[in-house]
Amino acid sequence: MVRCLEMGAEEEEDDEYAKLVRRMNPPRVVIDNDSCDNATVIRVDRVKKHGILLEAVQVLVDLNLVITKAYISSDGNWFMHVFNVTDQDGSKLQNKEVIDHIQKQCLESEDCLASPAATWPTYGAASAEDQSTCIELTGTDRPGLLSEVCAVLASLSCNIVKAEVWTHERRAAAVFQITDEITGLAIRDAGRLSRVQDLLRTVMHGDGRASSTCAGGVPVGAARAERRLHKLMLDDGAAGGEDDRCGRARPKVVVMDCTERQYTVVILRCRDRPKLLFDTLCALSDLHYVVFHGTVDAERGSKEDAYQEYYVRHVDGRPVRSDAERLRLVRCLEAAVERRASDGLELEVRTEDRVGVLSEITRVFRENSLSIIRAAIATRDGTAEDTFYVSDAYGNPVDGGTMDAVGEQLGDAVLRVKKRGGGSGHDAKTVAEGGAVSVLGSLLKGSFQGLRLIRSYS
């Protein structure tokens, strides 16, 4: 099934009384660099509304800040959130522009009160600065799927300027931003959009169970695209299992009753990683749970132990009532944690941007039996900056011979492999360096700037 829709159509209108309450009680944000030795403390007080906690976290995620601790508390129609944050280097926030952006332009602005759905482009919306057409795809994953999708878009003279691709439990979801090859703007022609949808539907229906959504609009930030991917893949963890495909234990999720307070208590323990809080809140929000109280701690002395505890109710005011609902909550939280986990080898590709270059790179991966687990595609100042997480076609680690072959076909490239062993640290090994210019190297006409393997996970 292929359909077009106006994103944000599901947003419920606030009643006038709720708007009046918010105007009479404006949000207050305090950014404190003194009370904590190793982090900046951000305190947010504002009127409670479903989804606003996720929106506050998304503001911080958009700025690439690391949330080391969080305390969540609500009292009636009011809530307070306290976040301990650092920059990517583990330092306190010192940049005045970043602090002002958090305080005045985001968390204290009326725009932050908009629901997450409202931030997604509306079909036909325009941006004077940088228009693009947004495409959503969902379906059953299979080797070479991304290559086929990129080939279809290239054949229709569509340039991929940004994309996020996730796979998990044999399901795949993607959000693409494309432009017309000639104009560099969004595609407005209805006939051409219909052709794009028809061909993508054919690709995605190779398994007979896929669906896709196409909508045009303004560009979407990385966190906003990730928000959509969580929605598209909400139930991908329904099948469950003891271990994921790399043999790592699943996150530990416990759902308990707090009968005297009519809450459901959700406790999550797993290995810490960037954006973990954002991902778990996405799952709770998409399942229509409201967080009333919570504690998040990623400073417990071990990178293997992030702790999150939430007191939640469904939006209708009830706690979890059945074993089936409890199991779905557990599985969806497990999936939300796992689907962003960086399985496989992380490859970073930088090259001159042009129509079809992504199709050529993914074709080389496909021809060497590499399966793309996750991908982040971006273009900046005429340069394509693409990151891929790959395994072999069966989900196993990629061997050195395959990487040698990929390096040769990609031309003048350097592949650097780092493997993580149990407590033995990181060992680096160069598996390919240089190499003759191959078919893809010729296609790139010398514009290929380098392929670099960042790290792998065993």
C-alpha cells in the first residue's frame, strides 16, 4: 500500500482553557553551571502536556548534548524536569549561543509546546531556503533493499540529500529527503511523484507485506527523522527472543504494578549509549503512556549500566491492566533500545555529491554480499557524507577478504578495521589501503575522497 498524507494531521487541537493556562503560567528554564561538578544542570518548569517531556529531550538531542542524569516529576498540571548534560567531550556547556538557544528559543518558546507530530512537514509545504520532498518507506528487510531503492530514485533523476535507514527484526524503515536533479528543489509535479511512488511500491512489495508513504515538505533534522522511524517501527520487537543477532543479551526491562498509587513502574537497564533516553521516551510516547515521575542515571560507574525508572499511566489515566499489554510494552522498549545499537562495521564514506552516487556505493556493497543494518546519509556543501553499519548477508561479522574486495572496487580508499574484544581493548588492522581504480572508482571520476572504517562490534 502506498499513500500520501499530511503529516501532523493527527495533532489534537488544544481547548481554549488549556491555552489560557499556559499563557498565565509561562515556562521557566534555569541553566546552572555551578551546582554540579561535572555537568550543566538544566531545570525546566512548565505546564504539563502529553509529549512535552520528549520534546524537551529532543531539543537537547538536536544539539548533540549528552544527558547523563535526569529527574522527572509532575504535580497536577505542572511538571519539573532536571537534566544533567555535557557536550560530546564531557564538558559543561560554556557556549553562550547554545545556552541562549536552549533557554529562549527552544524550551521557553511557545513552539516547544507543539506536539511531535506538528514538527513534521505538511504535504506541499515550502521552505524558501532549502526545499525537499520527504519519502517514508516501511517493509520487510532483505539484502540489497537500500541499493534497489537508491537505484530507483537515481533512475528518476532524484538526488538524495538526506536519509536515515534503520533495520531491526527483519523489518526496515527509511526516511528520505530528495530533490530534483535539475532544479535542486522539491518535486511538485503530481505525475512524477506518482511515478516515484509506483516504482518504490514495486520494490517494497517484493515481500508482499510492505507499505510506503510519500510526502513533500521542508527538510527534517536528524532527530525528527529518527522520531518518525521510531513510529514506523513501533511493533518490530513483537516477536521477541533471548538474544539479538550479535549474541548480546537483550536490555533488561521490568514492568511492575504500583497499585496504591495507580501507576505502572517501568525499569530499564542496558548498556549506555548516545540518545538512549530519547529512544525509550519515543517508545513510551508512541504507546501513549505519560511519564509522571522518573529517574535516569548514566553515571553509575560503568558504561555497561544505564538505569532508567519511570512511573507511567496510559493517556486514559489507567495503568497497565493485562499481561498482553505488559508484554507489548516490554518488547517495544527492548526494540527501541536495540534498533539503534551499532551492530556490524561502521563505514564512513565521503565523496562529491551527485545524482546516483549513493546507488553506486550501495551496489558495491550488495555485489559483495554486504547487508546494510543502518545508514545515515547527509550532504554538506556539495559533499556526500554517508555512514553505513554493515554485516554479511546472514548478519555475521564481515571478513577481511570481503573488505579488501570492497576497498579495491571503491578505488583509492583506506579501510581501517577496529575490533572490540572482551577486555582486551581495541586492536586496529588495516585491511585495505590504496588499490586500483575499479568500476565504481571510474564512475566517481576521481571525486571519491575516502572510505574509512570507524569501528566494529563483535
